[in-house]
Amino acid sequence: MTTTVAKAKALRKYVEPLITKAKSDTMHSRRTVFSYLQNKESVGMLFGEVAGRVGERAGGYTRIIKLGDTRLGDNAEMCLIELVDFNEIYTKEAATKKAKTRRGRRSTKKTDDTVEAATEETTEAPAEVATEEKAEKKPAKKKVAKKKTEE
């Protein structure tokens, strides 16, 4: 929905507690939400489709995206407000990305299979191949000292 930034922030404060109530499908929460919305279809959609998608989310159900343009009459900043889990573009990217950690989780312990495979590879490889690989490497270039030019 496209609206002004001030209205979107006010709408966020109004909608997010209702979505939180909709996560617990009880008669009390339905009646509380109905007292705010006064519309059976909206309450049914909120408790059915919306609550099903945001069930695991801890909060932050809406996203405000500021648009670059302003409204012509009063020059108010315009924005787009949306429910986070309903935008398919962002959910597909998030599903494909893995959570990255700052520390590596490689295990230092080797299993018996990997130890046996490593010993088989070293015993089967001939010594001639290792010497040919060393011969193929080029020697490191020597550093040449630059001469100072006299002016």
C-alpha cells in the first residue's frame, strides 16, 4: 500500500499488535481483534492466512520502503508499507541463503574412513609424480635493485 511516511508509521503501531494477537487463535483474541477492525472478513483473513505465515516470526511484521518521490500537493514523503512474509521476492532470496558464521566449523577430528582413504592415496601415488611437479615449478625471480639516477 502506498501512503505517506507518517501514516505508515502510525499504521505499523496499530497493525503489529493485532498480528501478534492473531498468532494465538483463541476466542478472546478474535473478539479483541474484531473490536478494533469491525469486519468479519478481515478478522478471518488475519487469523487464517496472515497468522499462518508469520507464526514463527518474533515481531517486525511490516516493512516500510521509502519512495524517492513526494506528493505533488504538499510535498509529503511517500512510502510503501507491506507485510514482510508476503513479498515473494525477499522470501525466495532468504530461503536460498545460508546463515553465515564468523567462525569456521570444520571438525579437526577425522573419521576412520577418511584416514584410511588418505593413507591409500599416499601409498598408491608414485614418487616420480612428486618430483615432476617440483621440476615444473619456476624458480622465484630475483629482486633487482634500482639504480638512483643522478640529476
